[in-house]
Amino acid sequence: MITDSQFETPTTGYFRQYVEEERDATSVQRHNAMNHFLASVEKKAFRMADIATHNRDDALEIVQETMLGLQRYIERPENEWKPLFYSILQRRINDWHRHNMVRTKVMAAVQWLKGEQEPVNPIDTAPAQSSCQPLQRLEGELSTHAIIDALKSLPARQQQAFMLRGWEGFSVKETASIMACSEGSIKTHYSRAVHSMRGQLEAFKP
């Protein structure tokens, strides 16, 4: 029986080795590019997660999971990495909020059963829906700590919309894709965030 190997020549073997080496070199380049990209977004992602969770350990875990999640898309074009990264980050943050809500309800129920206090509805203690002004205009005039505190007080969706639009400069369309909602919702969340933060930060203006 004749096999393909009987038709191989020294040149064929060399070509295969060349292709494999080229493939390895391309793989190394993409991994290097991915590492460089992750290094460029790591600090901002951590700040966003920290503001969202008010917990540095949880924020660090969220960012690490996001970075690992993006590795699955390493073969995608590099210009798609940034929106993909922030889509994963927002999903992780939303997951954290859901789990934290459940944990809060469970702890409140346990305390109530022990007779320590009435059960607390997390919705009743959530920050009120409100609004703000673009970050770039505020940073030159106000304390960074004041801005961060104001951001932390925003409801989660307003917080996400403001940081993606104000910090990362995503368009309304890109932000809607990342947050998996309509462009109209993004405009509403962002407008409310801007209005709310403007009111909160008024006292800090020189």
C-alpha cells in the first residue's frame, strides 16, 4: 500500500518544519501582544471593580477571572480584545452583585431567626437612582477621592455606564454592546450618573 510518506522529499520535511516554526513564532507574538494588552488595562479594570464592589480582594479576583476569560479569545483580532475584555469584566461584576445580594438576604434571614434584627431588604438599602458630569472635566477641579466616593454611591448600572463612557471612552453603541442593553438605556444611565455626580461634587469645587 502506497502512503503519503513515500512521496515525501527532504524539501517536504524542511517545509513542514518551517511552517511549524512560523506557527510557533506567531503564537509567541500573539501571547506577547495579549500580555501587553492585559498589562495596559489591568489597573483601570481593578479600579472599576474596586469601585463596584467596595472590596479590594473581590475586585482583584474579578480582574484575574476577567483576564483569564479573555485568554480564550486570543485568536480574535487584537482590535476586538478591548470591548471583549470589558464585556467579560461587566459580566463578572454583575455576577458579584447577584451573589452579594443573595448573601445579604441569607445573612439578614439568619440574623432575624436569631432575633438580632428585622430582616433587611437589600433593595431598600440600595443607593437611590440618580445622575452626573464627564470624568475628564471633573478630575482637574476636584479631589480624586471625592470622585471615587461619588462613583461608589451610584447604582451599579449607572456606575458601569459612566466608567465605560467617561474613563474608557467607549461610544454609546460600544457601551451598549458591552453592557448587553439598548443604546437608549446607556444614554439614560449615563445622564443620570452625570446629574447625580454633579450634585454630589458641587460642594468640592474650589
